[in-house]
Amino acid sequence: MFHTRTVEDYGIPLTSQKIVPGDTITSVDAGGFQYTERTLAYTLGGTVAVVVGDQIVGASSGAMATVVAVGTITGTWAGNTAAGNLTIKNQIGTFTTAEIMKVAADATVATITANSTAVATDYRFKNKLAKVAVVQAVAQSALVCFDSSKPDQTLLKGWTLHAGESIVVLEEAIQRIKVVDRVSAAASTVFIQYYF
């Protein structure tokens, strides 16, 4: 008797990463494949309150993360004086000092005081590596390598992943994923969901 395994057999989806490689070979980010919670301080909170589940983005750095918890707040959101700390996960990139923090379509939510720092206390999944990654081409075709080698547009080296297609990658190969557009300037977008 055969048992068909599903992605859910390998854990729960906790983090993700969007890659728009263009003609630049792009590797996966540790903020996606390794579960780490971080603390991010902010000041000058605008009128839009940040809540658990929000995806925040640094306006100048492009760094992204998902809010896990909202710490004690001084001031008020309504008065544009909110200040405090957020607990975040899935940080991709580095937040810069004094940059504007955005949430979704909101132009300005707060000002980040500095890049986040790792949470020192224990929490579930702390520093765990993803067991499975589902790699999906969302727009255009991409070339993907899973062995740390570089995909090559000229040689068509790598796995061709057409728009709408996906592949499941097991833990041994997740950290080795590299992506590039299959055709130069074809603007591929690859989405990776990590399971822990």
C-alpha cells in the first residue's frame, strides 16, 4: 500500500519569500528558511495601528517582515505619537535607521529606530530550519537550481519552472536554492512558502 504525502505532513507554513530575480542570480534568504523572531523598535506612529499579522515594509530598504506581537505602546496611534516594539518573524532584508515603515497600502505607519534584533528568550520553532519549501513561479518562467550551483540563462542550466508551476523541495536542498529569469528581462516572480 502506498501513502501519498502532502506538504502538510511536513509541518506548518510559517514563513515565505517573494523573489523577483530579473537577470541577477538570487539566493533564498535565511529570514525565510530559518524561523527567527526579532524585535523592531519604532517611533512617530501614524494614525494606522499596526496589528498582528500585518506585513511591514521598510520604505527605503525594502526589508519585509510579518508582525507576531505588538508590545507596550506609549503615546497613541490617533495622535501620531505611538512608539514601542514589534515582535516580527520572516524578516527578509535589513531595516535601516530612521526609515519609514509601511503596512500594505498605507503610506506611512511609523519610523523605524534601527534594524531589528533577535529575540533572546525561548519560543516555539526558535532557529528551526524549514523541512519543506514549495517553490512556485507566479509570473513568467524562471530557472531554479537546488544544489548551490548558478542557474544560467544562456545554457538553460537549472530547472525550468513555468508560470503557475510549483515544485516541492526537501530540507537538504532548501538553503541551496538559486533563481534567475529563464529569459533575460522576462520579469519572473517566484514565491516560496516554507514549512516547519
